Amino acid sequence: MIQIMSTFPLFRLPLVALAVVISHFNLNHFDFFHEDLLPGENLDEKQNSSISIERKGNFPGARSLKIGDALVPMSNSLDKYGEIELRFYFEDVFDGLKTISRYICSFLENPVYGLMLSSDSHPDQIRRTIDWALSFQKSIKMCYIEDYKISDDHFRNVLDVCNSVNKFYFYGKLSPEFGHQFAFENDSIFLRHAFWVNLDNLLKINCRICTIWGSNLTNLEVNQYLKHWKTGKFPKLKIADFEMEDINLEVLLADLNAVKFPEGKERTFRNASNRDVTIDYGFDIRMDNGTLATIVHKGGNIISKWFYMVVW
């Protein structure tokens, strides 16, 4: 797996893979491997290495490595856990990210698996990085964005390409005026501080796991969403997890023919963290084709903002 991170190490690779890269770069004369920790060719497949890009400066001990036609300063270190870090230095960090990523991805014949991004360095860095990855592969398995300074316009630009990502995660804050229409039809989407998400947004999301936290969704909007689900509009859906206004079951379940979870029975599903979870309460509703779903709620006068539905 190759992940690219704009504010963290660029790559994380098994030491075995890094050893192949080192051999290809003819770097065996560098002291990368501590003899007691990694003796000879007996590399631990479970240990990782990392490759990072930093802005060029005066770094004692840096050596130059020829990559293509350029000589690139680099250095290396070994931490107490046995993780090796290679650091490459460029005038422009983003150019360095592109250069090293393309080189190693091509050499390992492996696409970029994931992106972990923020716009700390450049306001448009997130969209630029996604566009760059999509310039040489059709899609991206995972994109994790944590950015509390991103502008509304830049996040709109990101949402416009989020459908090229299989698992899309966004942690950040936007202005109170933010709003945008976008489509997502892949595996999973997670939006935090999603006050701006409305029914029109939900109706354009068809994925396996849909997680919307911090929204202002109303009982009536979620009720309308469930009515669309009943007609088969969201065939991929397995888990819907919304933070919304206080749940009013009378409004939420209106005209859905909901029935209480069968007393004395249990059902087990796999949650977003890939863990098995067993439930024995809630309200069952069905699609027109008979597909069963459970809205996990104990009923009564319980006050909750959390809507959670599992499709069986």
C-alpha cells in the first residue's frame, strides 16, 4: 500500500519494499540498516519505513541522489522502533512530492492508495494533489482531509472530484454560509461539522457507509430520505449514521410501516471500523423489494441526535 501525505511522511512502506528501492537506487553503501536490528537480508515484513519531502535548506549530513536528470539532496535516520526514514529536500515541496511519488510508484508498479491532506502550505494544495494523482490513475482508494482553515471555494473544488475517491473523509470547518451540491457513489463518505448537508445532498449520495456528523438535518428530511431508500434509490447502502436534530420518532417513521425489532432476537453487522456489532432493539423497515433495515433506537422518550440505520 502506498499513501501520500502532504503534512506527514510521504510514503509508508514495508522494510522489504524499501530494501528493493535502496538496491535500485544503488544506496547500499548508506548506513540505513542497524546490523543488530535488521541483520542482513532478514527483514521483518511487519516493520515499516517512511519517505518524506521537506523544503530544501542547510541540512548537515545530506547527500545527493540522482533521480532522473536531477541531483536531489537526501538524508536518512533510524528511530528506536526500527523505522527507517528517508528525507528528500526540494525547493518546492509539492514538486518534490510529485517527483518522488511518480518515481517510486512506477518502480514498484503500484498506484497511489491513499491521500492524507491539508492546505497548510498552499490554499489549493488539496485539489491540486487529487488532480495530480488522477492524472495517472483512474481513481484513489482513500482520501483523508483534515483542514480547519480551508476556504469554502477550495472545498467546493474538492467536492467536485470526490466521486473519484472510493473512501472520502473530511474533518474541518467551513463558513456558516457554505453550501454545495455534489455526487458520491463509491464505498464510504464521512463528513464532520456537516451543518451544510441537506436532503438534496443526501439524495445524491449512494454508498455503502454514509456518515454525516454535525448536521442540521431535520426529522422530516431524514423521513423523506428513508422513503427514497424504500423505493430502491440507494442500493449500495449498508450503514447510515447521521447526527441531526433531536429525533422525533413520530415524524421520523411516518408512513414507513416501521415495526419494533423482534423481541428476544439479535442481529450482528460489521460496522465502519470493520468490527462485529450485535443489536437487539430498534425499528425495522423494508424496501419495496423486501430488503430489511433496522433503525437503531430504543424508542420511548429518549432524546437523541444520533440516527443509525443498518441494512441487512
